[in-house]
Amino acid sequence: MLDDAPTATPDEAAGATRKRGLYIKTYGCQMNVYDSARMSDVLAPLGFQPVSRPDQADMVILNTCHIREKAAEKVFSELGRLRDQRDESGRHDQIIAVGGCVAQAEGEEILRRAPYVSMVFGPQTYHTLPEMLARIERDTGQSILNTDFPAESKFDSLPEEFASQGPSAFLSVQEGCDKFCTFCVVPYTRGAEFSRPVATILEEARRMVAGGVREITLLGQNVNALHAEGPDGREWGLGRLCRALAEIDGLERLRYTTSHPRDMDDDLIAAHRDVPALMPFLHLPVQSGSDRLLQAMNRKHTSDDYRRIVDKLRTARPDLALSSDFIVGFPGETDSDFAQTLRLVNDVGYAQAYSFKYSPRPGTPAAGLGDPVPHDVADDRLQSLQQLLNAQQQSFNDRCIGATMPVLFERPGRHPGQKIGRSPFMQSVHAQCPDRLQGRVADVLITRARPNSLGGDIVTGVQAAGIRVDDADTHAPRRTSPEG
Ligand code: 5AD
Ligand code: SF4
């Protein structure tokens, strides 16, 4: 594109920006989803518009995840595919870029293994994409590696404008992690904990709501460790921030993720009691039920500390549903350690959870520990844990049958007249639904439960979250299956 760029059209000659295709593939956590959306916003003024396939793009960005080995390896296979596709389609001018945590951790390795990559940048430098792009256009053939942790936060330079994200959107409020769990790369790839100032968070939230957002999920690697500078000059925690955000007119729902048990302070717990907009669903990773392993993981809490926090949360908000992350096969994990994890799962009862086989990450303290758990043992444990968690999820979903719950409708389903929304507890809900409820909250009577979704019917003739749903609106064709 750079050497043999087409000659300027009359529009371009008159100063209009040339339209170019941008394809971003996002791996990993919601933080990366947020970052990808912001990369798009940074590039939009340069004429980049999202396209749905990499072969249509002038620029492809892989926004990568380094959390487990498999996630990082996927990047190298995807790069090989992209190069082949680029060569086959004759798009030799296509820019291939790698951002995110693999870029941060293995930038030089990427340029060595994939020299056709033009740009490698970390999670803290994507606001400089226009400058990086200009440098590439100037020095064709030169690759750029930009994995600094700049003193100036990227948030100070990101554009105010952002593309519509739909009724439910992410807002990054905190980044980085100072916890140093011994298995985790995040403190190295994302850097030290940093909280955005309250004023800029509130401003961004107000703009989002004005743009049609009804639900905001506050994001941070350690979001409840938030220590944000308040407009009153005091330090604000997450509880106080939630109370202030809930005051925004038109913002109906608030969520936050991901949290650490140690940062679940009393004010935040009280916010779950006091702030109706704060949804009754919390992802609170515990990783293991064994105190010996929790110590080896440097989690700085015991399994009973976790139980006590859950009790307090459930006292504050009795309908709170919980989710967690678990690691099995951490070095030295015995049958008895694993049995304690199962016991904790049984004690707490999860609505949903993620579980992973331990994956040693270069540079982390746990990678140097001996006593690895044999793969087949770890596989068996993962399977038993997932069986238990799946059963809990199904039973939680089953218990929702007969309940009427407010659902935020986010997108069309596969069947005519069907829409998919989210329950307060993060379940996908399928229902026949009039178009004007798209992006709104309406009450749904749950009639069906699947492992990963619910199905139900809009409650008619009642005042549901301020929206009157008339019988006439629900004459859309009936669904054939709850999944849509
Ligand atoms: N191996 C396996 N799982 C990991 N996680 C983080 N690092 C590792 C690792 N080295 C899991 C943790 C964390 C989630 C995001 O990923 O459970 O909470
Ligand atoms: Fe990783 Fe632990 Fe920090 Fe979570 S709290 S990001 S698991 S180091």
C-alpha cells in the first residue's frame, strides 16, 4: 500500500481522508476487547474502517494474550496464515501488526520468527498508532517495536470519540497488577497498577450513556484495587465510584471485572447492598481451595477468607450469583489439595466459572518450581472440576425457570423476531421481542434453561423497567428451540 498507493482521488486531493480497511482480531480478556475498540477509534481519523475479513484489510492487528502457553502459540500460527493469505491475494502492501500482551512479552521473538510483521506494540502504547503508521509509511521495510511503559498514560491521548459499542459496553478504569501471583504474567505484561482519575471515568461514562449505552462493565486487571484520584482530591475506591456512576441518568446497569478477594473491601460490599444498578453477579477468582497452594500461588488469602467474603457479599445482596477462575495441576498439587478445591466449589455454589490447567509461563516464579503434576493427572482433575462446575451452572439456570427477570436486549437472534439479551446474572436470554426493545431492558418470564442460556417470554401488559409492552408487539413468529 505504501509504495504503490493509488493516486489520490479528487476527494483526497481536497483533503478528505483515504478510506482503508482495518481488521482487528482479539484474543484473551475483556481488557483486550476494550483496547481493540480503542485502537479502532485511534485509527478512524486516518480513514481506517472495520472490515469483516482479513483479506479485505489494509491493516490487520492481532491483539494478543499471553496468559497461557496455548494462547501465545495461537498468535504464531495465525501470523503464518495471514502471511500466506497476503501472498496468495497479492496484497503485499497489507500491514500486519501485533499488539497486546504477547507483543509486550515476546516482541523481539515475533520480529525474529515473523519478519513480515511491520509493527509490534504493547498494551500501553497503542495510542501512538498514528505515529507508528507514519513511520512505516516513511521508512518502508522497517519494522517497529514499541513496548515501552510510557510515563504518560495512554488514556490522556485517546480520542474522545468512540464507535458505538451497542447497549452494553466496557470502560477501562484500572490497569496493571501489583499482586504477583506466582503463576501469572500480567504484572509483567501490563505493568504496575494504575487507576484513571475519577473525573475522566465519569466523563467517559456520561458520553457512553449519551451514545445509547445502558450497561457499563468497569474493567481492570484488578479492578477492585482501584485507588482513583477523586475530584475532591481524596482517593476513591471502587464502591464510591459505583455509587457516583449509578447517579448518571440513563445508566441502568453496572458491573465490574476482574476482582481479587483481598480487595473486596466493606464499602464495595455495601455498594452491592445499596446500589440497585450494580448487578447481582460477581466474578471473584479464587484459583484453588487448598491453603497450601494458595500460599504457593502468593494469593495472600486462605480458602476460609474467601468463604467469609462470599458470606458477607451474600448478606449484602442475597441473590448474588458468583463466578470464579480455577487452576488445576499447579506444581505440587496433591489429590488432597484438589479435593479441597472441589469442597470449596461445593460450599460456594457457582453460577458459572472458568477452569484451566496450569501452564508454566516463562519469567514467572512458579515456572521455576519443581514437582510438576503429570499431564494425565491434571487432565483428569480438570475434567472432574468442569463436570462439577457444569452441573452447578445447569442447576443455577434450572432454578431460574419461573422467575421474571429484567433482560437487556443486545442483538438479534437467529430466528425472525427473536432477540438475545442478558439477565442480571450474565446469562444469555433468548426471547421473541419487538424491535423497539433492542437496547432496552424489559421483563422476561423464564420458561426454559439450557447449559449456556435461558429462554423466555416478554411479560406483557406490565410496566417493565419503564417500558410498556403491548400484546400486539408480541405476535412475532414463535421460536422453534430455546437456543434460537
Ligand atoms: N496457567 C493457567 N491458568 C492461568 N491463569 C493465569 N495464569 C495462568 C497460568 N500460568 C488463569 C487464572 C486467571 C485467569 C485469567 O487465567 O485462573 O484468573
Ligand atoms: Fe495475575 Fe494474580 Fe494479578 Fe490476577 S491478581 S492479574 S492472577 S497476578
